[in-house]
Amino acid sequence: MEHAAADLQVRWLKLRIKLKERFGIKPDMNGVLLLIGIQELGQGPQEFSKEQKQDLMHIAVCKVLAQSGYYVYEGDDEEGWPHYASAQPLPPFNLIEQENFLKDHILLYFQQNGFIEP
């Protein structure tokens, strides 16, 4: 594994451990995206349906990739849910590259929100 990829995995693991300390669970990728989605929704913890959880994960993906200009925030709907539009196509990644690309953006999100050190 190249150094950058190894470093990314170490930073990802540290984030998951910090989230476990904070929330009592060590979330996988979907769990981390769900946490970001709930944070971005800004309505506090509540029960969400399966469909709402999928929507929250979509919000999270849009939010973290908006940092690099892939999505643009368009505003909230009448229920307060944020909406994004695709601004540019994502690079053609294989599954591993796509996951690492997302992890990198998630880590940047947590850095910018002061949850982890840069």
C-alpha cells in the first residue's frame, strides 16, 4: 500500500475511534455519513425511517463533496432538509478509489468543523 493510502487509512481509523469515544459506537462509512447528515440537517437526534436515513447519507455525501466543488448547496426544502445540485461529474473511480476519495473528504469535513486536528 502506498504511503498516502496508508496514511489515509490511519487517519480514518483515528476518526472512527474518536467518534466511538464521543457516541459509543465505532461507525463504518455509512454510519459516519449518517452522523454527518444528521449534523447537517440540524434538527437534533430523532428516529428516522430507512428512506430518511438514505436521504441523510446523500446529504452527507453532497456536503463533503461540495468542499471540492462537486455539489452546490441550493437551499432547504419546506421541512428544513438541505438540497444540493451536482456541479461537476465525479472522476471515474473504481470502488476502492471512490471510497478513499470519500474518506478524504469526510476527514476534511471533520477538520473544518474542529472535530479532528488537520
